[in-house]
Amino acid sequence: MAHNFGLSIKIFYGVVGILTTMAIDASLSQPLQAQDTDLETLCRLFPLNSRCQQVPGPTPVPPAPAPLPPTQPLPPTQPVPPVPRPVPPSEPAPLPPRTLRLLEERSGIAVSGHVGTPGIGVQVTGRIFPNLNARIGFSGLSFNSNFTESDIEYDTDVDLRTIPAFVDYFPNEDSGFRITGGLVYNGNQASGVGQTSTTNGIPSYQIGNTTFAAAEVGTLQAEVDFPDFAPYIGVGWGNPVAFGKRWGFFMDLGVMFQRSPDVTLTAPGAASNPALASELEREREDLEDSLNRFRFYPVLQVGVTYQF
């Protein structure tokens, strides 16, 4: 019976120990569960606790990248063309013909001197387009000549005065051939004094169909004038303002349409002699018809040009 009592005492103390241990464990765990801030301490003390499985551990180190495969050789490239050798200043590169012409171009303005049927004169030529020029000038000449009409000889002073304004068209800009047209200010005029003849030893004039004594007529004077403006058309050769040209030669061949002249014939004795006045008018008409051939005035002139 004493043996059984001793066994009961051992069992009692064992149960009390187990319960005491469980009570201590519960008392320790409840404060820790109530304080979230001590979770780190709990996990240090009890790393196997179930609550410690959610604590983030140290940041994992990413694995080292896998080594790159060996570099493949680059495919062969096209050969690089050689850099052209720079042209030294003494060897300029050749230029296209049109560019070369533009570089050789001068001012496009030229002066010229000429001589011909309009007289002696000068002109200034300017380029409008490669195949179109404009020019203006002056020509003049004075001379004395004897002119006979209806048996009357006239001691004549002729004054040629023209101011041409022309446009030259070149069908081919590389050729010197051109077609010219324009307008001319026409100052051509003439004045003459009738020379007497001798009839029966008496100085006289054959005016119209009648012979008049020089004393009866006085001084017989004639004036010839043309309209102020005359159209012109012609052809020629030479382009004074061609590309790169400095000195040149030109020629004009054309016609100036100066129309029929106006003739004035006067004599002091006609004022008091109606018969003389009538015959004088007939003589004037004959003289005007005779000079009508000059309504088409031929122009032929040659000259030398210089482009700046």
C-alpha cells in the first residue's frame, strides 16, 4: 500500500510539473503575441516558431548573369571607296560647259563704234537674255553735194542725224547671226540753193515749163525733211555681249522706212509773180516725187565692239 502511495505521489508531481511548464509557456507567449514590435526578438529566441516563417529574410542576391556566348565574327563589309585626292589650287577641277560660260561672263554691256550709210556713230548694247540684246546709239554725218533735178542744179548741204533703238534676236545663242528690228529717230535733212544757168547770156532758172530770169526769181532755196520716226528691220552678224567676249566685230544690213520727204521750195520773187508761184509749186512737186525714192533708206554699217 505504501508502494502505491509513493507511485501516486510521483504521478501527482509529474502532472503538476507538466501543467506548470504549460502555464509558463502560455504566460510567455501571450505578451509576445500582443506586442507585434517584439516579433523580431521572438524569432531570434525561438526561430522555429510558426510566426517566424513570415519574417522577411535578408534580400536575396540575384544570381550572376550567365556568361555571354562567344562573339560571332562580323560579316565582311563592302570595301570603303578611297577618298578622292583633293585637287590642288593649281589644278582646278573641270567645270560643266554652262558653268564655265557663266564664270567667263563679263558685264553684259558693250560699246561699239561704227561707220556706214547712216554716218559715223557709237552704240551701247546690253544683254536681256542669252539670245536677246537691246541697243541704242547715235549716227551722224554732214557733207556737201550737188544735186540736179528738172534742169536745176542745187548746191546741197546734207545732214544725217539718226538715233536708233534696236532689239537683236539670235535664233541660236551660240551663233553670231541675228535678226534686228526697232525704231529710229530720223533727223536726216538737206537744204540746197539753186544754181542759175545762162540763157542768151542772161542768168536764169528753168522752173517748171518756164524760164525765169534770175533777177526775177531771186535766190531759189529748197528744204528737204523726213518724218521724225522710222521703223527699221534687218539682219546682222556679231554679238557684242557674248559670254566671255571682250573685243568683237559686227555688221548690220537693213532698211529704214523713213517714208516720203517733205520738200519746201521758195523764191522771193514768187510773192509778186503768180506765174512764178504756180511754176514754183509744180517744181516742188517734181522735186518731191524725185526724192520719194529715199523713203526706203538702205543701212549698211560695220563696227568694232568692246564688252566690259
